[in-house]
Amino acid sequence: MTTTPAPGGPGRPPGTAAGPTAAHTGPVKTPKKAALASWVGSALEYYDFAVYGTAAALVLNHLFFPKDTSPGMGILFAMGTVGVAYIVRPLGALVMGPLGDRLGRKFVLMLTLFLMGGSTFAVGCLPTYGQVGMLAPVLLVLCRVIQGLSASGEQASAISVSLEHADDRHRAVTTSWTLQGTQFGTLLATAVFIPFTLLLSEEQLFSWGWRVPFWISAVVVLTAYLIRRHLEEPPAFEDAQQEMPDEKPATPLSVMFKYHRAAVLRIAAAALINTVNVVFLVWSLSFATSVVGLERSTMLWVSVLANFVALFTIPAWAMLADRIGRKPVFIAGVFGSALMMFPYLAAVSAGNWVLIFVLGALLSGVLYSMANGVWPAFYAEMFPTRVRVSGLALGTQIGFAISGGITPILATAVSGAQGDNWFNVALVVCGAALLSAIAAFTAKETKSRSLREIDNLHTSRTEALEIITLDKQGVGHRR
């Protein structure tokens, strides 16, 4: 089968970029700077995102809802506010994705930095239900919505900019630093609560202590801004912009929906593996502390250990993916982490601390990290450069919205009236993992292809001819 060259390939007018050997007079690849900028921003995003999830499991269910709410309903309401940010993320992707493909990856990275940081800081300033009544949960949900809108563009832009700055042999490991940043942010968000739960009385924790972790986000925002302000757009993005005709085919969003819907749906299904992470970080914490009666601070250390292990395993698995391919590593991580959920939740139910720590580190730190470290390159390479942020943002956010928005509520519902049926929760995780693995199996392996070859691979004959036709029309108009 012959693949029609994408614009910029053979047949383009002289002077346009023709491939990886074309000279660049603009930005050059800076993989280390791109990886650092992506790492810091992702650490902020997921510190903010995870600090909310931890707070929701520990204190928000007590502070932002009526005091006569039963413990089970309080948990359900708090999990619902966790899910709100996931549900709005696909809407944010429809806005942030096209901005990243039209105005640049850096533009979105700076915009989302301040949206996420500002909304997280605001949560720490909110009045509680006891102070303002129902206005408290309304304001809480509003801040959570802004967090969701921000997260939808941050990760896709960070992954795209690091992918397009990387050399072809190390794209998986370079993009994996974005996910390593999310692990560090999650670790930090969990660890920061430990001294407050240990050193403060419950009255102090519930009155002011819970606010401090949200205020800390201001420091991370400043650090990320200082690093990101000097980052340049990657050459692949600049080439794609130059090769597009003056009369562009509507928006990147319309091109994506017209020619790349299958890739979006494939990524949405593959991203359901996030169910493992949501159950591990949010539902199991609530289950352990509210149902089994385990100590809050000790359970937080389980997440700290798992995320610490992941800091090392994520780039290691990504290096393996650069050698043997994205698909085998990703699929192995999907099945391994889903099956490990059974013994882990059994250990939590039994209150066996040794097994909880060992299995928690193996589940999240090792097995889930196989999929987590590989998916940035795996998903991003399913799109050509000109719609990469739009497609990656929408596909991942649909999957995250389903897994993150529905999983906490569904897990709470299937766990029974007493909230102790962990086996049903593990079955839900396995069902999501099966869908994820099937979607990944249908994808093309791209580890040995250059970005130019990936652009050609994912550009149909019809799409290429449409862009070339519009370019010729634009030339005619300019004459």
C-alpha cells in the first residue's frame, strides 16, 4: 500500500521543509530543557490535582457538606467533587487542544500553569459549610472545574513539546519525564499531608491545617514559570505551521474530527487504565481509613512509597519501550497492574501492613508504571504534528473523564452498603483494563519511525490533497 506524502514531503514547492535533514533557521531541538519544563509543570498540575484527592478522602467530606450527612454519603459527595474535574476535562480539551496546535505548545503551557495554580490556591481560602452553608460546596466545585479545564491542556501540550524536541531514538524516555513529574507531584501531595495528620490535632487539621497544602502551590507556580518562560517551540511544530496553507482548513479541531476520530477513540479506550490509579490513590484510601479503620498517616505512606518507586521505574520502562516498542510494555503494564489490585485490596481489608506496603509498591510503583511511563509517546505518536495536541488532549481526557469521574462513584456503589466489598471494585478495574489492552493492541507500533514518517503514516491521501489544494488556492490569491 502506498502512503501519500503529507504536505512538506516529496512534491512540495522548493524551499519548504522536506524532512528531517531540512535546515532550521528557527528553533532547534532542546530535549533536556523541554523535559525539565514538562516535568516541573506536570509536577505542579498533579500536585494540585492529587492534593485535592487526598484532602477529599481525609477532610473535605467533613468540612464542605452538612454535619448530619452519614459517613458513607459524605465520602460519596467528596468523591463526586473529585470526579467533577475529570468530567469537565474533555470540554477543556476542545479549547486547550486547538490552542496548542494553532498558537503553540508553550502558550498553552503558560496559560494552564496559572489556571491550575490559581484555582488550587483558592481552594485553600474557601469558607466551609459551617461558615456559609451550601455556597461552600458550590465554590469548591467551581475551583475543581477550573482545575479540570487546566489539566486537560497541560499534559497534552507538555507531552507534545517534549516529544517534538526529542531525538527519534529516545522519544519514549524523553516524554516519560512528563509522567515522572506527575508521580512526583502526586508523591508530594500525599507526603505534605503526613506531618499535618501526625503533628496536628483533629481540630487543628480541620480548622486550618488542611489549607496549607493548597497554599504551597503558589511556590511551585513561580518555579515552573521561571523555567518555562525560556522554552522555545519545537522545530516539528514550526515546520508544520510553515507547511500549512495560508487558508487553513478551518481549525485543528475540525481536521482532527474529520480525519483522526479513530485515533481519538482508541486513546480514550486505552486511557481507561487510569482506573487503576484512581482506585489506588482515592478509593482505597477512603476504604482503608473510613471502613477498615486503618490509620490515616500510615496509609498515606503507602502512596508515598509507591510514587517514590515510580520515579525510577517510569523512565526505566520508557527506555525499554524505546528498544522493544511501545505496545508490549504498555499492554504488560495494563494486565499486571489490574490483576495486582485483587491481592492489594485484600491486604487492605485484612489490615496487613507489610502486604499493604509491598503490594502497593508493586501495584502502582512497578506494574502500573509500565503503562504510565509509555503512554505519553505511545498516544502522541498516533497523530500527525499539526493536530497532535488536539487529538492527544481530547482522547486522553475522555478516557480520564470516564475513569476518574465515574470510578470513585462506581467503586463506592459496587462496594455495598457497608463499603467493604473490595472484590467488586477489583472486578471493575479488570474490566477497564481489558478495554484498554484491546485498544492498545489495535494501534500501530511507531518506535522505529521518525516524526516525519509518523506524520506521513497518519495523513490519509484525502487529507493531504485537501491541504495541498488549499495551499494552491492560497498561492493563487496571493498572486
